Amino acid sequence: MRALQAHETACAGDEAFDHLLGFSLLANGEAEAASWVLERAVVAHPKNGAAWLDLADADLRQGENSRAREALQHAIGLNPPPVAQQKIAAMQEALRRATSRWAFDGYIANETGWDSNVNSATQLLTISAPGYSPLPIKLDPDSRAEGSAYNDVEVGGSLAWHASSDLTLYMLPRIKYRTYLQLHQFDRTITGMQGGAGWQLGSGTLIGLVQSEDQTLGGSEYLHNTGATLEWREPLSPTRQLSLVSQYISARYTDWHMRNYDSDEVLVGVALTQNFLHDRLRWVTAAYRGQDDGVYNRAGGSRRVIIASSDLGYHLTPEWDLHGVLSHEADDYRQADPGFLRPRSESIWNETVALSWQWCRQQTLSADYAFITDDSDIPLYASRRTIVSVGWRFTF
């Protein structure tokens, strides 16, 4: 960019030079300077749709909504290629949000797939539990891995109120129903609500959310979760963002037989988002450290939690996205499990690959594959799980 600026006096007015300089300024966060340079580019060549689109982007970043809308209409009127449609749609949505205090986005989603281990259980037929019996214990079918096809239906959305230029209030409801074709006792309904606010503070954003979620299993009340999240997002450059996150989650089981697994978990962590190749490649790395102080001890008591993840997304084309996630969770329990006479530790790996196709502005088709391994040192809790699915999502 500095090399271009050094030649601005001599080359100003040249449409190709001004467009390149304006794009460079915009990429470096200098929207006001970019706007002036891009104005020169479109005056020199009014049929340069890409320059009009970048000018609309620069004006939008400055809050010049009417000018941004006018420049965007110029770009649309020049029959932009398909590669520009995604950016145009995003800018139209940003303009809609900027000119309205209320914004609502909703979705309906359906997913069908196969889960090889619905109950995340061991595949062993017998286990040795010295705390219960000197002889191997035969596991009943409910305690072993069971597979089933499933179908999901989910409805949700977000309601936002822009109280001011710096403060936005949110509500995010959702309801999801999953039915297992072979194992109806695991059918479940999840009803959740999140609410909170986002504050623009200088160059960063502070987001605070509280949440509540209820689950039913086999038609009966099963689990109630409550929690809160506090996140600070700080852009380090036009292509890089740092996030600091703290989260609290409380899980309470309705069935008193399951109360051994009630938990109060606190996580703190950091995530770095980096875009490459003109935002076509997006990489998110994150690490979290936490503590789960369960209210009961028969399942191993409190535990230390360490989570690391890497999330890589690539825009193959404006319509096709390829996504891969690798995460690892290490759990170390502080107290000995009474059945196995030793503390429990786990190493959980999750490998996920997803391919999605946005075949029109509001509809997306997807295919997902996930392989989850739990290498617990206590065989009862060790498991292998494969989930394969296809899905459809409609946004409105």
C-alpha cells in the first residue's frame, strides 16, 4: 500500500491505479481515504462494477448509508458476475440492519443421518469393577453402544434491537426435535433461549449472553442447563481477530438416578481468527481451560478440563464451502471412582468434515461426517462414535 501511495501524485486519475490503491486502503481499514480514491476510480470509468462495489463497502464502513446504497445500486446495475453475488448480498443485509433498529433472522433446518453410538457407551460385553465385584460384570444392552438412524427438525432465529450505534440487544430462541428410528427411547426435544447484549467499545466488541435450555428424553423431562458467556472481540488487523471468552454452564438432571452427573463448569479461553486468500480461507484456533465442580462425587467428583481446537474453512466457490474441525478435550477427575478404585481420566478427540452448497440465497444443503473417540482409562467410559448426515437449511 505504501508503495502505491508513493506514486499517487503521478498516477491519480488512472482508473486501474485508483481502484488498486482504494482496495488496498480498504483492506487496511482506512475506509475514509479509500472512499476518496475509489470515487476517482468510478469517475474515470463509470462501468467498473468492482470499483463501485468497493466504494459501497467503504461508505458503509463510515456509516454513510445513503451513499453506500447508491454505489451498491450502481454495481448491481452493471450485471456483476456470480463471484460478486455473495458480497452484494452481505452488503444489502448490512444496509438493512444499519437503517432499521429491529432485525430478525429465522431459519428452519432438517438433518437426517446415522449415529453409530447413540448413548456414547462402551462396546465391551463385560468390565472389571473391583469396587463392586471381584469377578467381571456383564453389561446389559442399555450400557453398551447402540446405533440408529435419526432425523432432526430445528426452528430458531435471532431478534436484535439496535438501541444505539454502540449497543445491540439480542434474543436467540430455538427448538430442536430429534427422533431415532430404531431407538425411540432416546428421542429428545431441546428448547433453548439465549439473550444478551453487544457493546462496541473503541475498536473492540464486548458480548454478554445468558442462556437456558431444557431437554426431554423419550418424552420425559431429562436435563436442564443454564449458563452465561462473556466474550471480548478485538480486531488485530483487517484479516485477524482475537477473542477472549469466559463461560459458565450448570447442568441438572431431572431423574434423581442421574444426579451423580450434575455439574457446574467454568471455562476461560482464547481464540484467534485469521483470514487468508482474500477471505476465502478462514482458520480459527482456540484453547480453553476449565474446572467442573460436580455437586456429587460417585461419578468421579470435580474434574479439570482442557480443550484445544482448530477450525479450517475454505470457500471453494461463492456457493460451495468446505469445513474441517479437529478438537481435543482432556478431562482429569480429582477423586477416585468408587467402582474402579482410581481417578478417571479421558482423552476425547472429535474430527469433523462438512461440505455445504448454498444453491440460492436462502437455502443451503450440507453433508457432514464426524468421528469421536473417548480414550478413557476406565473401560466403561471409553467409546467410539461415527455420525454421518445430510441436511437442509432455509433462512428467512
